[in-house]
Amino acid sequence: MRNTKEIQPILTAIHCINYTSEHRNADIMKLTDYAFRRLFGANTNLLTLACVGKTKEQIMPEIMQVLEHTTDYKEYLDQYKEGK
């Protein structure tokens, strides 16, 4: 079973982390914007506005909250820590 419902929150996290990073990668910005446009018929303008003025440290709790509620990423991290 594919978990395609997790694509949007994962792309959101990647976009926001890249946007707030000290060394933004223009290629990642273009790829996430392209994915949002092609997959969801939306762009990243509002998402980017939510990131303006925030550091990665400030936005990570928000990103983790989204990921915990919409993906199994937290469980993955727990397994990763255990070495599975």
C-alpha cells in the first residue's frame, strides 16, 4: 500500500526546512514548487509566507507537529534511533 497521502506534508516540510536554512538551495525551492503545482494544482506562495522571518529552529516544532499528525514519520524516527 502506498502512502500517497503523506506526499503533501513531506513536501511541505522539505520546502520549509530549505527556506529557513542558512544556505537555501534554489534547486530544492524549484522542485518543491513544481511538485506542488503538478501534484496539487497549487503553488508554494502561502507556504513560503508562513516561513518568512523564521529560523529552522523556530519552524521545526511546527513541522514536526504537522508530520506527527499526517504521517508515520515519528514512528520512523523512533525505529531509526533503535537501529531498525
